[in-house]
Amino acid sequence: MAAPLNLNDRARLEALGWTAALDAAWAGQPDGLVPGRVSLEHNHVYRVLTADAEWLAETAGKIKFEAEGRNELPAVGDWVGVRPDETGGRVQIRAILPRRSWFSRKAAGRGTTEQVLAANVDVVFLTFGLDIHVKERALERYLVVARRSGARAVIVLNKADISPDLAADVAEAVAVAGGAPVHAVCAKEPGGVAVLEKYLGAGVTLALLGPSGAGKSSITNALVGREVLPTGEVRDWDARGRHTSVHRELVVRERGGLLIDTPGMRELQLWGADDVVDTFADIAALAAGCKFRDCRHDREPGCAVKRAVEDGALDAARYAGYLKLQAEQETLERRVDERALIDAKRQGKIGSKALKSHYKLRDKNR
């Protein structure tokens, strides 16, 4: 069993986000491992921060073999166990500690696999640039993913200095935020992100999610106090910032707190978002008046939600957005179930062939 952490190591790990809840998980790890946090992943090579060192690491073959999907492999923000190499060479990740929160989406493409964007996050900044109009439906989608993760969602509207109507932009975001705080900032101005400081503190992990060009790296640099991530210049022809982050990276602040910057996403497809309705508190409240308890608010008679749309009490576009997310969730669940059935049948065939081969060999040797 792993040795208990000494006070100095524990203090340094707490600055990286270590919590008391991780102590029990660590106690069951093999002797010789040290805990560390994944700060970067690129082409299956990881950078791991431990109490007193920084290591390049690869995942041990056993973890790869036992993983049922890519979601069970290390992700940025994960706590892992590594065995230090006295020569300073590359080490292996031999254990992954349980995640307390994580952001997932369906991996891009036609497959049905879960992609973990970041793990063990306390607060997430859903970041949008005001150089273009922020779509309310996009905000709702990001809120669904954020709330499922277990982290606290905060909407950050960057580039407030170039918004044609800042008050209107903020009001639209507040209308769909469902109680999540909304802040308008300008990362390029001195003190332009000061309002966001209150979400950071010793050991607090904050992630930034949002579309390309929203200024997530600029906000990270402003909160850290120095240029730690590359940023792109604003293009003259459309006033958009270039997409510069190409991978997820965890950055440690000298004055406390950690930030995970993520590449801008061209698509954010839901993964297991079984709580879509939590992002639509207004629809949930109306649903209490539906005739049927299991009303899907689509074709059922006596639906209070549809009636509210007809009466103008509920915005039709918001209702349509809700139905779209709900349908997407149900389609994903069906595909996941179908995939699980296919995999089970494949494993059954493999097992059957192995058993037949065993009996043939046994009969042959009699």
C-alpha cells in the first residue's frame, strides 16, 4: 500500500487541487507510486505535476488493456499515480484516481464514444466573444454540459469593449442562464477580468469552455498575470480572434488556483446529458401542470408547456431548443445501447469460438 503523504508533500499537492477525499483513494494504491496531476496531454504523452517534480509520462499497458473506452484513460485534470524514474526518463501512469467531476462530449465524428474534456473541475467559465452575436441556443447547450459535470457554471462574455449593445447582450444571456452568474469582461484591457478573480483561490480548479475565437487563452493569461498561453491577433476582415489553443492544458497560478484552457469547439455534442431539463427551469415549472406525469411536451394532449408556447408565455425558440436537445439526448442513448448490444454479441461470439477451439483440441489429444 502507498505510504501516507508527508506534510510538505501534502501542502504542495493541495496547491494543485488535492482534497481530503483523495486520501482514501490514495491509501489503496501500490507502494512506490507518487500522486500527480495531469497538466497536459498530446498524442498520448502526458505531463504530470507531482509534489516536487514534473514528468513526461505514458499510460501503462494494463490501464490501456482494461479501459473499456477512451473516457477511462487519463485526461487533463486527472489525479494519477506514477513511479518516479531515477534517471529522469519518461514514467508510466499506473493508476488513475476517481474523478469527482468531469466534462464530457460525444467525440467528433460518426462514432459513439465519450470524450472527457477536463476532470476534477470546480468552476467552469462558459466563454463567448461579443464580437459576434451570442446564440442563446449555444448557451443552453454549454449549460447542459456544465451542469452535468458537477462544476459550477459561470457565463463569461468577453470582448465587452466591442459589443454594439452590451446591456442587450448581457440581458439575453441572463434570460437563459438559469441562475448562473453572467459577467461581461475585456481580457485585453488592464483590470478587464478583475470581476472573475473571486472564483479562484488556493486549490480551486477552473476550466474555460467555449467556441473558437472567444478569447479563452487571453482570459487565462490575464488571470495568471503573464503570457503563459499563445493568443492570436484579431483578424481585420471579420474582427474575430484566431483559434490558437490546440490542446487542453492546466496552468498553475502563483497566487493560488489552477486554470484549464481548452481548444475552441466547432461542435459540442451532448454525452449522457440526462438532466437537460435542469437547464430549462422555466419549462420544468410549467411541466407540473401537464396532464400526464411522463409528458415529453411534444405531441401529448393536455401539455402545459405547449399551451404556454401557444399563449406566448414561453418563447417558441427556447421551446424548440429544448426539444432539440431532448431528442439529441434520446438518440445518443439509443445509439449507446445499440453499441453495447453489438459489443456484447461480439464478445459472445469470441467466447463461443474460443470454447469450440478448446473442445476440439481436447478431443484431438484424447
